[in-house]
Amino acid sequence: MDTIKKLRFLFNKVEKIKFLIIFISLLLGAFLEMFGLSFIAPLVGIISNPNTIHEQKILQYIYNLLGMSSTKDFLLFMIICLLALYIFKNIYLFFMYHIQFKFVYNQQAKFSRRMLQSYLRKPYIFHLQRNTSELLKNVNNEVNALFGSVILSSLLLMAEALIVLAIGSLLLVVAPVESMVVFAFLGITSGIFLKIFRKKIKQAGKQNQQHHIQMIKWVNQGLCASKEVKVTGREDFFVNAYTANSKKFAATLCYYQLMNQIPKLFLETIAIVTILTIVTIVVIENKKTNELFPILALFCMSAFRLMPSINRINCYINSILYYKPSVDVIYKDLYEDQDSNSSYFQKKSNSYNRNDILSHLSCGISIENVSFQYPNAVDYVLKNVSFHIPKGKSVAFIGQSGSGKTTMANIILGLLDPSQGTVTVGGINIHDNPKAWSSIVGYIPQSIYLSDDTIKNNVAFGIEEEKIEEEKVWGSLEKAQLKEFIEKLPDRLNTYIGERGIRLSGGQRQRIGIARALYHEPEVLILDEATSSLDNATE
């Protein structure tokens, strides 16, 4: 029930209505399955004993209504009807599954976007507390697991359950005693199976999630530090750490797949027991042989259809149990943490805009009694810090490592909210609307992030290519003293620089970071040891 409540929160009213429509279509599909099977017993009965047409009132009524003159014509009519019904049923099911899969996977793409958007808009402090590998896995893997293995499995489970219910109802009407014996045995054994393995499957799912996070983490760390790994000769350390988690991950998958195969083996035994039970009951009740064939044919066809359905039901239940932790993860990051880690922009009031800041910028930036303490930390990094930065002036923060220089820069950037105190521009608190403040601020960090893209796209970072102004790109590169170097490259601005700018020197990477900050023509420029990789003359 807890999982169902969480799933309800994840979807809006329109999406819930779509789920209802899909459920109704599943109901109709189950009815068609039952209707198709209901033709089997009369057809076999007519084949084994043509007089059945005149002995059963419904068949006799249809026979007279159609003006049939022979049992052969009526049998041919029944065969054509059955064939047409199955063709129609399968065409309907094809389109039903198409709509179902389209809805589920469109929602999957939508949720992946929501997760990424949610993470990118969370405050900076959130990213300081979470591992990138975990967030990467949540966006790509947990959302896929939610829709592919929980939502889709739930829909398919409902479809198969409705089919089993419809066919089971038909069997109870045709052969109540035999059906009750089989269903009672099947229900009891399935219940015992779920009781024994339910908790183990859920536990395996949680372990799978944890080991997957570790696998991504070790791949990330090994590949991102490939230079350091090679210099220190630590390749085996990262491979072994990855392998240890990979083996545990494989063990949980092995257990999960084994649990999916057990019901299939079990159901094959049940099918044989069912047929032999029916024969035994018919013999005990001294029924005639020609009465046996229609019932036996119906049960054989039902078993042919039900065995895969019941097996799939067990697989879907296992899938839902195994991937249930995905529901918990997505619900937690999208809803439970919404208050404590609300959107970086959405939680702020829009009491002022960019123009308001620009009009007050002549007053300079005032830092008043600012203190800051990281979550779960005992000591304050900054305590009652106050100073003023006049417009047009440069101020340097000097201090030993760990003294809070980068933290202060992050507070002035608007990334971190001070625990106490304010940062204002002409009386306007910059943390009331960090989006407006960030539009006039340029930032050059210690470590420049460069994407595996062209020089042009890295300078105009985050701007669609058709909206990039090349003149501004060249201008900012010239200010960063990199224009001459890029003009000599064969592809110039369209040169790809590799992942993290690996094809450039440290100084060139840092100058692209400087050009990036200057491209947006900021009114305020914050540098965090941004020239550490440059020679003295360039600096």
C-alpha cells in the first residue's frame, strides 16, 4: 500500500485518467480472451458428437436462426466465427499494447527530464552532499526501472490477472468441481511461494541498487582520473573495486532470474496434475467419454493460455518487488526532499529583477555579519564577516587553505545562503532572487569544467549553437589571450577539445574558462584562483 500511495503522488490527474483508460482496455482484452475460449468446448462437442447441436438449446437456436440445413455447414460456420474472433482479438491486443507501451515509455522520458531538472535546480548545498554517480544512476537507471519494471509490470500484471480471472470464471461455470480443486491447489502453493520469497526478493532489489551505485562510482573515478591512475600504476585497484561490486550485482540478478524460472517449472507440473485430475474425476463420476472430450479440450486450451499468464504474473510480481526501491528513491528525491532542498530558483521570491540590481550596483556589494556552517558540521567556516566592495574595485581574499575563501566566493555568487547575515547591493539582498543576481555575475573557478564539444560551445556554455554570437566568442578569447592560438587551428572555433578539455594544456583550459566568464559581459567577476595555471606574463 505504501508503494501505491507513492505512485499516486508521482502522477497528475490527467495521467491517472490515462491509466484508467488503459485499465478499461485491459478489461475488454480479458473479455475477448474469455469469449474466444468459450467457443472451444461447443466446437469440440460438435466435432465429437454432431447431435450436440440439437441437444443444447443455445446451439439449436443459433442453428435455426441461421437457417442451417446440415451440421457440417454449422460446424464450418463455428470454425469461421472462431477464426474471425481470434483475428479481431489479436489485432485489438496489438493496438492495446502499442498504446500501453507508448504511454509508459513517454512517461519514462518525461520523468527522466523531471529528475534531471529537479537535480539541476536544487541548491548548491544539495550537490555538496550527494554523489554524482548516485544522481546519474537515478536519472538513467532508476527511472527506467520504475517504468520498465514497476509501472509496466503492474499494467501487464493487471492484464494477465484479468485474463486468468475471466478464463477461471468460464472454467468454474463449465466444470465447477474440477476447477475448484485446481484453483485451490494453485492458490495455496502460489501463496506459500510468495510468503517464503517475498522479503528475499525485495532485499535482493535493495542490494542490486547499492551495488549498481558503487559500480558507476568506481567506473567514474577510474576513468576521470585516468592520468593519475596510470602515473601511480593503480589500474588494478579500480578494476578490483569495480569487480567486487559487479560480482555482488550479478549475484542479485542471478537470484532474481532464478525466482522467475521457478513458477514456470512449477506450473508445468500443475498442468499435468490438472488434466489427470479432470480425467480421474470424470471416471469417478462415471461420465460418458463423449462428455469428457469437450471439457478436457477446454481445460487443455485453458491450460495452454493460462500457464504463460500465471507464469508472467509471478514474474511481474517478482519484478515489482525487486525494483520497488526505485519507487522509494524517485519519490524521495522528487517529493520528500522538496521542502528541505527546494528548487534553487523556485523557493526564492521574485521581489526584484536584473534591472533593479543594475540600478543599485553603483552602491557596491556589502557583506554584513555573514556566518556560515555546513550541514552536520560542528564549527562555522565563516563567523561574523563584514566588508564592502565598491564598484570598479578589486578585492582579494587571502588566507590559508580551509579558511573559507571559496565558501565566501560561493556566498557572494548566491550559491550558498549564509547561516547568518546578508549580502546586499544597495539594500537588495542578492539571495532573495539568485537567478537575477547570477545574470550579471561571471565566475571563474579553480577547476574549469569543459565539455566534450567545440571551443565555441565551451565558451558560450549552455547556449544553443544557433544563438551563439561568434564575434563575442572571438572578443572574449582575445581578452583571455587565446585568440592567436585558436586562429592557427584547422577548425578554429569548431575544434573539438575532448572530454574535460583533455586535448588542451592546463593554461589553455583555464583561459577558455576565463573567456566563458567574459562572453556574458558580467558586471561582477569572481575569480577563485582562476589564473593558477597561467604563466606570470599572461596572468
